[in-house]
Amino acid sequence: MLKFCVLASGSKGNAIYVSVGKTHVLVDAGLPLKELKNRLKAISVEWESIDAILITHEHMDHIRALKDMSSTDAPVIYTSRLTHKAINRKSRNHKSFQIFETLKEFTIGDFTIKPFSVMHDSTDPVGFRIQTESCKIGIALDLGCLTPTVLENLLNVNILVIESNHDVELLAKSKRPSYLKKRIMGNFGHLSNEECAHIIEKVLHKELYYVFLVHLSQECNDSKRALAVNHDVVMQNGYPHVSMNATFQDRVSRCIELEADGTSVGGYGAVRVLEEQI
């Protein structure tokens, strides 16, 4: 049984929950710890069950909860060496770190995890490819542009989590200063809806079942626009079975629980959705 939910996504905080069997993991912890615990409770998960937190990069909207965690009551934090150094400058009270190497697989319980480099304006940003015996999840959050490494690690996944940050026209018309607009649209910034759709088009395959669009700008985007652009590319390429899902800053996303029959190598075979919506 695999359970997956984006607990929060946006410039004010990011966190993703994924579990299989007795292994419970977060990707990022960018909410205040109290709120993070509340979001977990909303999907019937207790904080004490979390085994590990995987950190994509050191920006505060991805690590905010770490400053509230002590060494004794927190899960193990997995991060790259450079990101660990950057985090320590912001959150010194947490000691339970494990260092991973980019592109080198490691295991946490029933998960095999492969961190891969992404383009973003932080010290050593990564995405994650998370795999069980029957499911592959590709996660690329803050992402300025597509690279061969990113593409390679998002291929053949069953669940794709990908940034769809802004609508280009809304960003251009916004009151944001020109330097910020340039940063957002640059190779180390954030993906537009159209850039996100371009990536989705490249990784579409018959066993991609779910796409979660993350880090939607509250000022320069909305879920209707993001879903429309990305749903169009799915339909135009003949993959109507792909479920396209928005994520939110103020509440959890759609929460899915899946089980596999194990007959399809590297995929789900017969997939049954047990819980569609919180």
C-alpha cells in the first residue's frame, strides 16, 4: 500500500508525504512544525510515525520546521553535504543529519531514493526519484529549466510531482520588480505553466497515472490556468488516463492510497484508488 499527499506547496511552505508499508517519509518541511503536524493529522498520519525528511534545498519555505525540532524528537534529516552546511547556518539545534551524494541511491525502509541535481538559485538543489518494488515517483520542485539529468530521472515514473509556478502573462503584468521577474523566468528560477507542460510531454507514458502540479504562484498563477495548460498536453498526446492535480498553500492536496497486484514489472498493474479526496 502506498499513500501520497502534497501537504503544502507554494512560496510560504512546501512539504510532501509519502509512505509504503511501515516506512513514512517527508520531502521538505517548509511549514511551522505545529502546522506540519496538523496537515499530517488531516490525512490520519501522526508526526511520530515519520522516519525521515528529505531536503531539496535550504530555502526557508522548504526547511522552516527544522528550527522547531530538537535532536531527540525529530526524524533523521537527509540532505547533501553543501545543503547541510547551509541549513546549519539557519537551524543549528537539529543534529540528526544523514548526508547523501547526488545521483547515488540510498535506502530508507522500503524506499530506494536517488537524488539528482536541478537548476535553482540555491546552494545544491536536488530533486528525488523515489522507488518501491512496484512504484516510481519523480519529484522536481523549484526548477528553473529542464536538463538531461532532470529528464532522465523523471522518465517512466508512475507519479510525477513537477513545478508549474507561473503564467507568463500574469507575471509580466504583475507589480513585481523587474529583477525579480527576470530571476523567476531565468534558468535558475521557476517553471512557467508552458515549460511544465513541455516536460510532462517528454515523460508521458502509459504507466504515468498521476501528475501533481506544485509551487503555483498565488499572485501570478492559479490552479485553473495551470491545470488547463497541462491537461491539454496530456489529452493532445493521447493519454487521457493521466490524473492532473493542483496543489495548495493553505490545505493538503488530493490524497491517494494505491495498492498494486504486483504483476506488472516496474509498474502498478491493476491500480485501485482507495481514497480520492480529503
